[in-house]
Amino acid sequence: KAGVTQTPRYLIKTRGQQVTLSCSPISGHRSVSWYQQTPGQGLQFLFEYFSETQRNKGNFPGRFSGRQFSNSRSEMNVSTLELGDSALYLCASSSAGTLYSYEQYFGPGTRLTVT
Amino acid sequence: QKEVEQNSGPLSVPEGAIASLNCTYSDRVSQSFFWYRQYSGKSPELIMSIYSNGDKEDGRFTAQLNKASQYVSLLIRDSQPSDSATYLCAVNNRDDKIIFGKGTRLHILP
């Protein structure tokens, strides 16, 4: 099976702009989670989507949003970018609905730099 | 108290020795526990999952879970230089979120 893919891999934006990141999960996986990773805070949970519905949400401001499509592909959007949004954004997919539903498989990530 | 705690390291282990990585968690209802390996500049890779008390072995890796003491550990036998990476412990909490520790940096000395 193909792994989780994320596009773009690298992105440079300026403060105030918005950005959209895309994630395609492993075929058959219905759950997609998004994480932000920074050196200081580690991996922080943004949100999880399952069957086009946001099932869980982390403690991030409303500038961070996401959605999931019927084919399980997911996008996350960050509006009004701030310097502190510079991070590696990781998408993870899992099968959901089974004993091993929490086993997550990560994509390569999108490195976002805000200047 | 942090939800998932790990010693940040670095933990230096001679090649061929056993590397022992530890993790404690705060939510007593947690049921699923994971170890991920992350090489510098790469994304995390799932290496072990464990759901029941006791040991689970997979090749050179052994995960150990003690729910009463709320800790989970990872042993790496016959450590190789390629094992040098950051190891992340992850646990599901009562809100069904997967919470990651900040990771332990492991350095295998040739």
C-alpha cells in the first residue's frame, strides 16, 4: 500500500497570509489527524477527522481549521499566519473502528516557514 | 503534571548494549500505548504498540507496560548506530486523543 502523502513538502509564507496543506491517507484509512511539531513544544495535536466529520480537536486557535473529503483526503488551513506558526505539520492516518485504530502512520510532513 | 513524560536525554548507549527508554503517563484510563522513532528531519515511524500489561517483543524491540504504575518502556537489544534517533512515547487519553511525549534522544556509540 502507498503511504501517507502530504503536499506541499515545503512552504514559505509571510505574516498575515493564509495557507492550505493537503494530506492523502493510506488507502482504506478513514481517520486523519493533524499535528504541529516544533522543537520547543514537540508534537501537538491539532484535530482529527473521521468520515468527513471533525471528531476531536486540540487546543489551537480558530485560525487553524480543517476538513475531510469523501475520499478521506484532508486539508488543513491556517489563516492570518503568525511567525509562531512556523513548524513541521504532520498528517497521520489510521484505520479507525478496530482494536488497532489508534495506530497512526505519519506522512513526511509539510515544513512551513513564516517570515 | 504532564500527560506523557519522557526523559529528553540524550541517552548514550554503546553499540551492542541494551537501550532502555522510559515513559510515564497521567491518565489512568489510557488503553493504547505506542512507541515511535523519529530520525532527524524525518517524520515519526511507528515501531511498537502495546495494549496489555506485560511485555511485547518484536525483533530487537521489547515494549513493557505496567498500568498500575502508569509507565511504559521500550528496550532495544543489540543496539546499532542506526538506532540513533528520537523515540516518542504516545498514549491515548480519556478524550480519545493521542498524546505524545517530547521524546528521548538516543545516541548509540560505535
